[in-house]
Amino acid sequence: MYSSDESQQMKLSNGNPIPFQSIIEDNEAGLFYLENDRIVYANPAFVEVLGSTVTSIIGTSIINKAKGEDREILRNAIDEIKKGHSNRFSKDLSLNRNDEENVYFSIHLKVVNRRDGIVEMAGASRDATSRVTKSIKLSIEKSRFASLYENDIAGIFIYNYEIDKIIDCNQKALDFFGYPKKEQFLSKDRFQFVPQSSEYFPKMDLHKLTDKHAERVKKGEAFNVPGIFQGYEDRKFFVRANVIPTFHEYGEAFIIFNDITKSIEADINNKAIEKRYKVIFENSHEGIIYLEANRFEPILSNENALELMGLNDIKEFDNILPHDFIADRELLNTDIKKEDYFPMKVAEAFEKGRTEFEMWARRVNGEIIRINVVFIAENSDKNRPKIIAFIRDITHLYEAQDKLNQKNKELKKYIDSNLELENFAYLASHDLQTPLRSMISFTQLLERRIGESIDDEAREYLDFIIQSGHSMRNLVNDLLSYSRVNTNKINLEKINLKKLLFQINSEMSSLIREKDAYVNIEMVPDSIVADRTKIKQVFQNLIGNAIKFSKEGTSPEVLVTGEETDEWWQFSVKDNGIGIPDEFKEKIFLLFKRLHGVTDYEGTGIGLALVKKIVEQHEGEIKVNSEPGKGSEFVFLIRKPF
Ligand code: ADP
């Protein structure tokens, strides 16, 4: 207690005594007086603090009014004071008050007097609940932030919107922004680390947007926003930022952000891809329909698909059952019902992911078309699986294919019979050689033996037999070489062409002399790659014919020329002979085809067929240009090997 002497000494300026009682009793602060830990006085405010009545407080221990750990703290403090180790105590303590949670009071104790082991203390208390809970919250948040901050889980920096300055940042933030040194980043303000504009938001002033952020922070509002940051060397990146005010009165906030550039870019990219798909979808030559699989209901269709089915609008599908598009002939000779057809194909698509089939379809106008259909199963929405159908009108293709198949069948028949014929020709000609040879030689022997004794007519008969034998031998030989062309494999080698042509020339020298012919070889390539024996047969036949089919009274003149392109060797054998009428220009290349009225010329009708076959074996072709009465030119190509 204050001594009366002291109190009497203290006066107001008007001389009146200070009204201590009223000051104490009416004080908003809780005031009390202790003897050791016992409360001997409590003003009304302190009685209220403890939520009790004066009578139930006076004489009780203040220690029991503290709660939990704080009770021990208070007990220790008072013990210390009693021991004389200290004269003061000051702390925010949690007090027991009507079971209320977290009631904090700041308690101050001061020793006033010590006597006979009793310490007298004056005490004061003030409500500290809101301050303490706030600071606890803050410390919890701080520890939360600290772990985020230090563990670099996200980029974090502390920004003060009042002074517009970055206060601090963690390593992760620095990595995101890319500044080599922390100081470089710390010197930036929001007008530097946020670009003013971006191509992605062309109409937006991003700096103005950060003004709004500043306002919100100052109001203590936490928020989460997408944004664009600008880092070292103006590198821009997309972020999602959590702005959490810490000391909002001072405009300070934690900005916690993640770089979401990759996902944004993927998103932008996806949109571009989607756009591209749309263009493909709309412009595809194929009909594309996107269908709900279970009910086979079109959701989307491109123009082509509608046109294919003979529709103008996707809505028209509503009036038509899917199986109306199936032509009757599609299910002819099957026991599949029309309504089961598409569900069957859909099931197949879901089983394998995709199914492709051809079918006869009926357009809305009744026209029957052949279509190729691909069903792709799309299962991304399990409850509503979809089908993407690609449809192509292949009616023309089908008809062409059908014709081709027919032709192929005929061709196969023809080839088979031709092969049989060639086989037969080979066997026949080969087996005919020996008896033919015997027939000729025995007739010759007979002629020699009885030649003197028979009359002229009989000798003429014998000569005729021998001559026919020779003709037949030629025929058999030609036939044999013709049938051998196919069986002998083509054997490519480098050939000195000039040498080969001169050799042919000299082998034909008797015919040349006999016909008074002139064979001129001009400008042929030095060498070619071909089958020597076969190419020799080609030139032999063409030059031979050129000499043979000469005009009466005119010496045959033959010109052989050749030239080379990247892909081909091209040759020409030209004569001044009788020529070939137009209608025979193709027929002469057929086996045994000889021209009418050319009976004056010996031959078998095999030579040109053989030539054509050999040229074709060299992947070339042959044709004849001719003017009857003036001459002919045989032109042929041989493909150069790679
Ligand atoms: P062949 O010479 O044994 O009769 P080819 O197959 O070599 O048989 O010729 C077929 C036919 O083509 C000949 O019979 C002839 O009527 C005609 N022919 C071939 N070459 C010439 C040519 N250079 N000039 C005119 N007609 C020709």
C-alpha cells in the first residue's frame, strides 16, 4: 500500500488531493494487490477479467487463475520474487475464465513492500487476447511460410506494395526469374518484374492490374491470380501466384508462385492443334462423322459426309434410322438383320480399337453406292463412348477394280494357254529337229543314188521335198529360239556395241552381197549393258528384215543409229524397202504374222515376235514408223540398269 505520507505529498495543480480511489476503482485496466500469491484487493475491472465476484476472488491465489503451462510460469515468477531474485514480472498469460478458450491478459507485477516473509505486490492486467492470437497466427503462418520458403517448394518473394520494393526472395524465385545475383532481383519493382503488356492479353494493361493487387493487399485480402512475370533479359513466363498479406498495414505480402508456362504453352498449342483438326475435319475429302456409339447418333458431321449420304443438314439424321443407309444387297445371302449391322461393326471397333469395311450403302435419294468405312473407337468418356467414322465413296474404284479383276482373269487364262503353247512349241520344235534332219539328208542321199536314173519331173519332186525340208528346218529353228527366249534368263553384261554390229554385219556378208545391200552404222553408243546373245538376235532380225524386204530393182540401204538418255538407250534400224501399211504396224509383232501378198519373201513370221519379246525383257518397247513404198524404221528402247 502507498503510505499516507507519500499520498499526502502528491497534490493536483489546483491543490486538491489526487483522487486515487476513483482512479483505481474506475480504471479500465484490471488492478489488484497481492500478498505473496494471494489476492487482497481487486478493482472491478480485474474482477471482470477473472469473470468472477469480489468475494470469491479475495483471499484466493492468483496462480490458480492462470491456465495450463502459464500457471507454472506464474508460480515460478512469484517464487523468484519471493526469494528476492527479482522485483518485477511482466508477461501475456492465458487465464481461466468461464471455460472460455484462449483468453490472454498481459499481467504486470511489481514489488511494493517486503515484510516478515511476505511480499506485497501491485498488479495490473490488460486484455491481450486479440494481440496474442494474432501473433500466434502470424507465427504459425510464418513457420508455414518458412518451410515453403526454405524448402524451395515454390518461388516466393516478399513484396512491399507501400514502398514498391522486393524485400526478399528464396532461391527458387531467383531461379525462376533467372537473375544471376539476388541483388539484381531485389532492386526490381512490380513495374519491372511484370511486363506492361503481353501478346496473349493484347488489350490489357498489366501494370494497372498490379495496382488493384496493391489495393487488395493493403486491405489484408489474400488472393490467387494467374499472371505473367518478366525475368532476366526480359524472359517472360506464365505464373499462378498466391498473394498473402503478412503485414497488410504496411502493404507487405508474400507472393508465392509457380511457373506454369509449360502447361499454358501446351494449352495454347492444344488450341492451335484443335483449330488445325477442325480445318482438316471440315476440308477432308473423306466424309467424317462423330457419333455417340450406343445409340449410333451423329454428333458432328462434315459437309462431305452429309453430301455422301445425300443430306443437307446433320439434323436430317433425326428422321432417318441408321440402318436405312444399308442397301439391301449388302446383306443378301446372310442372315444378319439390318438393325444388327452397325451395332456389330461398333462392337468390333471397340474390341480392336478400329475396324475397316466396305459396304453397299443407300443414299437418301435411293442411289446405291459402294463405300469404304473406318470406325475408330473413342473411349475417353466411359459412359458415352463415341465412334469416329471415316467414309469414302469408292463406287468408281469398285467398278474399275471389278473390271480389272475380270481382265486379270482373262489375262491369266491367256497367259496360261500361251505358256502351254510356248511349252508345246519348244517340245515340238525340239523333237522335230532330228526326224527333219534325217528326212532332208535321206532325200539328198536318195537323189544322189538314183539321181541319174530318174526323169526330170521325179527329180523336181525330190528337190521340192528337200526345199520344203529346209523351210521347215528354218521354221523349227526360229520356233526353238522363240520358245527359248522365255526360258533363258536374261544375262546382263557390258557389250562393245560397235564390235557386235560389225560382227553381225560380217556374218550377214553373203546376204548383203547377194542383195547388193549397204549397211551403214552411225553414231551408236560405244557400249551398252544388255544380254549379248539376245541383243544380237534383235539386231540380226531387224537388219536382216531391212535387207530382205527391199523393193525390187532397188539396192537395200540400211541405217543403224543409236543414242543415249539418262534412262534409256534408243536405237533405230531404217531401210528404204517396201514399207508396211498402217493396219499391219502392230500385227507384224505377233507370232507367225506375215503380211498378205508378201509371199515373195521367205520367212517364218517369228523374227519380230522374238525381237519384241527380247526388247520387253530389257524393259523397253518397240514400234515401227513406215511409209509403204518408201521404207520402214524400227525404233526400240532398252532401259539402262541402275
Ligand atoms: P519373217 O521375216 O520371218 O516373215 P518377221 O516376224 O520378221 O517374220 O516379220 C513379220 C512380217 O513383218 C514380215 O513377214 C513382213 O511382212 C513384215 N516386215 C518385217 N520387217 C519388215 C521391213 N523391214 N519392211 C517391210 N516389212 C517388214
